[in-house]
Amino acid sequence: MSDSNTSVPPLARLGRWSHRSRRLVIIGWAVFAVGLGVFAPSLEHALSGAMWEVNGSDSLAAREIIDEQFGGLSSQSAVIVVHSDSLGFDTPEFQSTIEAANAVLAGEPAFGPALPAQLGADGRTAMIQAGALVDPTEAVRATERIHDEVGDLSTIDAGGDMTVALTGSPAFWGDFNAVNREGMVKAEILTWPVTAIILVIAFGTLAAAGLPLLLTAAGLLASMGVLFGITQFTDLSIWTLNFAMMFALALGIDYALFIVTRYRAALHAHPDDRPHAVGVTMDTAGKAVLFSGLTVLISLSAILLVPIPAFQSMAAGMMLSVGFVLAAALTLLPALLGPGIDRFPLPWHRAGDHRSQFFARMAERIEGRRVLVAVAAVAVLLGLATPLLGLKTGMPSITVLPEDEQARQGYDLIAASFGPGGPGPIQIVVPAGSDASAISEQVGGIDGVAAAFPAQPGAEGASLITAISEFDPSSKEALALISTMRDELPVEVLVGGPVAENHDLDRTLGDKAPLVIGVVLVLGFLLLVLALQAVIVAVVGVVFNLLSVGAAFGVGALAFQHGWAAGPMGFESQGYLTSWAPLFFFALVFAISMDYTVFLLASTREHFERSKDAAEAVKRSIAHTGRPIVAAAGVMIGVFYTFAIAGTLPMKEMGLILGTAVLFDAFLIRLVLVPAVLYIIGDRAWWLPHSVDRILPKVRFAH
């Protein structure tokens, strides 16, 4: 069949062209990926460790005024803590250490003149604060530059009695970034051997096992180059790189597995016509990959609705990496397909082995017990989801850092000497013309406020009142105090500081979650209706995705909120899940679940279009997709769980929840629950109202 024939579907034409022009396509991708990839090594150092604020919030407005009128003494200022177990504040050794700390701050141009040292209640702990003269991203980088110099002032390791630690919000993110980088390196060291082993087992030949890595490398290098270009104009969160890498690797392997498996079957049927086999592959598996990629992009795009720069940059980075991997799967992979993919076969590999007898028999057994299987699977998933009824969330506390990190040491010393609320002062900005003294007195009388200091005048008429709460800055009580202050103080007064910023982040994440979840569900349903040309199947796909999400979060609540996994996974439980987990991880889990939904149901649709027998379509789709779904899920689970083992606490949460979601989705929902329910529904599963049928573009999977 000629490529000029308009009856050839578009993806089949694209696949054939890519295959016939493979030298051009491969060279083009190589030039493109390498050309952009030269900037990849510089990306990590160009990313920001800050960006955790809410655009348009009172706390951000307060921070901006404090930075402008009060010498940068906002939540982004640097704090050095000096402590001795035996020496008093007035001793020569203590004073010389304070002078040395002041000299370090004075040598960093990102920070302004340090305030006089504040002495804590124990008389042996002093706190030195210097305002940030730069934006939060540069403030984090500045603390990274002086981190070691401050640490060298401590004499504990040399047998002395002085502890000196750099703390504050920029130092926290600086230390967190360093710990995160270390965890990422460990995760990558664990990930690649696990991935390589599963790939070799899944593909059966060494040559084919390398294809996903080529896809991932091409997509990731290109996206990293573009991301580096974006950093020259605006800030991007350091988490952007972490999530882009994970998604590029996981989806690149998924897409390659499904396309290569389908190509082998097509080539087995047409051994003398490779272009035709590529065309068939791209019109079936390639179409499923396209719709899968679109569902992932839709799920991630909903995160852009959250007005938190860190979230938006992470979503944009993942969308970019997924887009490049998807483009490589639809163009570069067809160019690489050929007899060479079966080189270096392993003993268990059989050419053209596309239909699994094991999964065919499993589908038959499910059919005979379909109601029992469906009820049992739903009961298991709902049971696993029950911990969500008591789900608690909160912003990351200082415990996400190891005890030997400076930011945590300084935090703990301030809390011990200045009170639990000392590490997170509340900053109240009073506009010009208001009675700052009266407001300061009012602040001091609010329940939960341990101390309120006299108002300080700003450069342009505003006044700043600093208050210390009675609560740990990460506690629910501290966040509730912010709400109380905003309710009781005059409306023109701005309540800011690190606790208020956490309050606004927590509140925004909670407020935006229903919107994001609703958008993801509606758009996911509409895309499934378009792809599968059926309403009930689309409903089944979306509802069952929610079951896998609920079960995965239930396990996450047990592991992290209740601390069941604290010992085995090596973390300190905060007593809650991180606030961004329900919203952010929901979008990621839903995107991944839709990946398997599309692959399975697209295959079922393909067989139904051929046979018009719903039960037979289920059997054949399970027989043809069971093995690649298990293999792809195995890789994803391996990738996510290695990040859960080696990463920081937020990475552990994400890795465990996403890996568990894939485990439930692939092995319990796609291969057990979905077939059982489709058997129960029968032909009605593929019902489409005539009014909808008339307006929908026609999508067919049967070739």
C-alpha cells in the first residue's frame, strides 16, 4: 500500500515514513538531542531550591514589603545560631565566635548587615540574622556558598564546646537540596541495574532492551536543554529535574514495550514487509501510545491551575519531558524498528510470541467467576483505601532533614532557647497611617502568642511587628494561629513570615485540590470517550483509576502518617502526609493509571471492532497485553520504589505511593477487575449515544 494513499491512517503513514527515512530521522534526533543536551550538565545548578510560595497571597505581599522596607529581614533572611553547653554569652570565646559568624555574613554580598546577636533564655544560645538583598532563589544559593564556612566555626568535632549552625528558610532549602541530590544519586545507582534486568527479561533480546533507554535519553536530553534555556528567563524548581527524570524513564520504557511487542506480532504476520508491519504497529499500539501520552499531559496540565511556582514549574518540566518522549516514541522508535531488535536473544525469547497462553487462561477463569472476582477486587481496594478517612496533611517539618544538617541543628537550638515558636517568627506588616502600637498590643493579647515585640518603622512608613507563637511552626496550632490573627486584626494588616507562608501553601493546596481533581477526571473521561468511542468503558476506566489512587494513598497514610514504614525506610514520621501529596500525587497517579487503562482498553476495542464479541475481545486483549503490562509495571514499580528507598521524605512519599498505585493498577485492576466488569457488562460496555457518535471524530484501532 502506498504512503500516498489517503486511506492509510496518519500514524501509520508517519510510522512508515520514519522507518523508510530512518537514517534521516535517527541523525535528526541525534543532532537535536545532543545539541540541546550539551546544556544538561548545567541545568541542576540553574534550578531553584525555593519557589514555595502562593502567588497573590497575603504572606507573599508581606514578604515583598519587608524585603523592600526592612532590609530583606523576611522569611528569606539568613540566620546563624551560636551555642555553647558551658560558656556564657559574655565569655571571650563566645564573643569571638559571634564576630567570626558576622564576618562570614559580611563576606556574602547576598545578605545585608547583620543585626545585633539576640540572646536566648538559656544565656548560652545567640541568634544572628541578616536580611536577604536578593530573590529567594539567590538567597538559597548564597547559603550554599557560606554553608561550609559557617560549619567550620564549630569546635565540637575538635573537642571544643561551640556549635555554630546556619539556619532559616534559605538554609533549610539549601540543606534539603544537598540531601536530595545525595538521595537522587543513590536512587539512580539502584534504578539502572533494576531497570536493565527487567528490560532484558521483558524484551527477550539485548538489542531490544536498549530501545527504551534510547527513547528516554533522547527525550530527557532534549527537555533538559529546553529547561536550561527557560531558567535563563525565569526560575524553575529543583524538583523539576527529579520528576522529569522519573517520568521520562518510566513512560519511555512503557511506550517502547508496547510498540516493540506489537511490532514483533505484526512482523511475524508479515515477515517480508517491514514497512507494513511498522504501519500496523503505529496504527494500533502507536495510537494507544498517543492517547496515553495525551492523558498524561492532561493530568499534569491541571497542576498548572495551582498558583504555586514550584508546582507549576514541576508540572511544566514533566510535561516537557513526556512530550519529547512521546515524540520520540512516534518517530524515532519506528525508525529503529527492524530485524536488529531481535539480535542477541536470550533463551526464553521467541520471535513473534505476542499472545500469552497464561494470560488467556487467566482471562477464561475470570470469566467463569466474574461477579465474585469483581466484588472481591473492589472489597480489597476499598479496604486498602479506608485509612484515607483519617488522613492528615501538613507542610514539611524540620524533621525531613537529618539531625546532623546545620539547618536542623540551628532550628532545634532556637526552639530550645527561644521557645517552640522561635524558629518561625510571625511577621505582621502594618501599613502607614495605622496605629502600630495599638496593633502590637492587640497581637500580644491573642491566645497562642508567647511574645509580641514593639513595632519597627520601615523605610516608607510601614511598621513591622514580630511575634513568637507558643507552638512549633509546623504544627496545626501554629497554622490555626495565623487564621486567628487574620480574623482579629484589621483587614489592611498583612500577616507574613514562614509560618504564614506555610499556612497559605497548606490552605491553597486544600482549596485547589477539588478543582484540579475535577479537571483531571473530566478531561480524562472525555479523552477516553474520544479514544474508545464508548461511554460506559470510559466511566469504568475513570472510576477504577480512582480505586487505585485511593488504595495507594491508603497505604501511604499507613506508611507515613502512622509511621508503619519509618523503621524499614529510614525516616522520621511527621504524623501526616505532606500537604502537596493529595493534589500533586493524585495527578501523577491518575496519569500513570490512565497509561495502563488506555493500553488495555485500546486493545480490547481493537478486538471488539474485529469480532463484535465483547467477551472474546476481553480474552484476546488480556492474552495480548497481559505480558507487556506486567513488564512495564515491573519497571515502573522498580523505578519508583528505588526512589522511595533512597530519597528524602517527600521523595519517599512519592515513590511509595506511585509505585504502590502501579502495583494495584496493573496487577489487580487492569488484569483482574477490568476484565471481570467488562464480562459482566458485555456489549453494553461499548455503547455510544447516536448524538455523541455524530460529533466525535472517528477513531479505530482495528487494522
